[in-house]
Amino acid sequence: MTVADARLDADRVPLPHGRALVAVSLKDEDVTDLVARPVLGDGAGRGWLIAFIAASLGAIVMAGGLVWLLAVGVGIWGINSSVVWGFAIANYVWWIGIGNAGTLISSMLLIMRQRWRASINRFAEAMTIFAVTIAGIFPIIHLGRPMYFYWLAPYPNTMTLWPQWRSPLVWDFCAILSYLLFSIIFWYTGMIPDLAALRDRARSRPAQVFYGALALGWRGSARHWSAHHTFTVTMAAMAVPLVCSVHSIVGLDFAASLMPGWQETIFPPYFVVGAMFSGFAMVIVLAALIRWGFRLQSIVTIQHFDIMGQILAAAALIMGASYATEWFSAWYGGRAVDRSVVTFMFTGPYAPLYYAMLLFNVALPQVFWLPVARRSVLLLCIVSILINIGMWLERILILWMTLSHDYMPSMHRLFYPTAGDWLFLFAPLAFFAFLFIVFVRLLPVVSIHEVQALRREEAAA
């Protein structure tokens, strides 16, 4: 064991004190060692291999489910002539929401000069890419003829067939594609200095070639750093309106319709806040797993969880205000059908799920106004998982409440999930885990150069 390995052993990792974001007793080379070891050495361990095998099996199940769906059709789901949108569209909205937090953390917090983002922005951006990729699958497989999904794109063709621009499907196609491409560029360019660090530390020739190619000739000169900073800040400024527009468009999928309960002007901002809410909850869970699995307690600290707990508590209040606005709008608008939908929420067959949603999304996060609760990683993870369950319930209930109880009583029908619905709810989670597990083994999971800069700032302070 080398001197550096002994200094960075799990039992001897220097932990931050007070409100420090990173252990200032670390040196720059220590930060690089901590982050690079799982990629270049044996830091991943047996736990990573077990998780990889389990996630791979889940990804295979998802692939089999897609083959089953394409062979049989959407009849494997529980959708009917009234509830034409089921788990697939709810999953799509939920995954888009998960994907919003990564770019939000990297862009908005960068512009606001919130340096605590340095330890979490890298894997949050990766979470965005994987979540948006999975989200993009659901509208396609929900089409009656998914093989023609490319008709949604405005491409020149000899049939003079052009998309229907009044269709929310076209809005979603353009929003998802632009957001995915932007997120990939933002994530990759921010990682270039760290890829160069891996290139310089790699011992095997294949690793040197692989990371050297990805580093694009980075030398760490003043000119390189200046161009990198300018590009990153510019992209961050572009990302903020893009993040808000993507989930606003998803909200307009509902608000632009004539269905009762969906004609709400609050839907676009309400969906954006909900996306931030569920995305931050997922980041907390991932941060806890990475911190524990790769022994990064000196980089991903309790103070990070404290700050994110405060964000969850504030977002829960906004979510509660959004739900109350829906109830007030139905009462103040005076339309009998809107009031009937709200009554159906609280007294209908889906009422237990609605109460569970309010508990998970509004009531439980209020515990994070207590500092002792925010500094408990286990409690944060449990509540974050419940928040994501609650946010999925919100998405599915937006569909069920209106489509099961619209204008015509003769069309009132309930939704009964099938095995196919449950398959496409849980299998994408395994596929997401598979992508994330591969990412943490091949690329640096934390931004090395930003954490080093943060460490120097806190040491000087």
C-alpha cells in the first residue's frame, strides 16, 4: 500500500468540520486519487460487480418487454377507451422530471455561484442524460405505430408529409431532442479537464488512448482554462431557460387541452417545480450511494445533504400551494365539471392514492425544517424515495382523475394496471441503474477540478 493509499484509507479519510463543504486537510492530489481510484484502480470492488450483474438482468428484462410490446401491441397495458393515457405517459412525465434536476444544478447554481454544486453536479448531469433518454422511449412506444415515430420530425420528404404542429407529441419531440443534445454537450465539455487527469494517471496503454482521445488534447494551459470557463458559463446561461421550457411544454400537453382539471394556467410552473422537487430527491439518493460505495465522505459531505434538504422543504411548500391552487381554481371558476373532478379526487376510488401523494409530497418533507433531520443521510434517503413515489403518483393521478371522470358520465371508467404496466414501471428503473453503474466505472463521478478549487477556497477562508 502506498503512502497516498494509507492516507486515503476509509478509516482515515479526513472529514470536514463545522459547515465545511470539503475536507480542507486534503491535498489536490488526494482529491484526484479519491475520484480516479474507482475508474483506474480497484476502487469499485465486489459491490460494483454485484450491482452491475443485477442491473444488467433488469436491462435485459426491459429489452424483452419492448420486444413483447412491439410484437403484441399496446393491448398489454390497461388503457381503455376512456383512460387512453396510462402508465406510459405518467412514466414519461416522471422521467422528464427526474432529468431536469441535473442541468438545473449545473447551470442555475453555477450562475448563482453556489460552489457546493461542485461535488454533485457531475453525476447529476449523468442522471439527466440517462433519465431523458428513458423518457424519450415512452411517447414512441405509446404510439399505435411506433415504427413511424420519425413522422414527428420536420424533415424534407417526397410525400410532402409534415408534422401537426398543434400536437403535443411534436412539442415533446422537439423539446426532448434539443434538451438531450444540449445536456450531453454540457456534461461532456465540463468533464474534459478531468478526462485529461485520468489520461495522465492511467498506467495501461488502452486507458491512456481512451481517455486521451476523450480529453481532446487538453493541456491545462491558461488559454484552455479561459476558453473552458467562458464556454461553461455561456452554456449555463442557455440551459436555465431550456430547463424551464422543457417541463413547461410537458405541462402544456395537459393545459392546452379542453379536459376538466387540466385547463390550469399554473400547470407549466407547477410542472417545473415538481421536476426540480423529484430530481433533487433522486440526486440525494444517488449522492448517498456514491458517497458510501466509493468512500467519498470527505468530498460529498453532510453539508451537501443539509443544503439539499432545505431545498426539498421549500419545494414541498410550493407543491402544496400548487395543489391548493388547483382546488381553489375549481371552486372559484364555478364550473360544475371542475368541481366534480376535485370531489372525485378526495372521495373517489383513487382517493387513498391522492392522500398518499399529499403525505409524501407535502407533509413528510416538512421534517427537513429541523437541522437534525437534514443531517441524517438515512432519513434524507427514505423521505427522498417516498417523494419520488409521491411524484409518480401525482403524474398518474393527473391522468386518472380527469380521464376517468370527464364530461360524459357514460364514459366514466377506472384504470386497472396489468402485468405489462408494472413491467414498464420497474424495468426502466433497472435500465437506469445499469447505465449509471457503467458510468461510475468508466468516468469520474465527481468534478475533480471544481472540488479542488472549492477546497482551496475553503482552506484560504
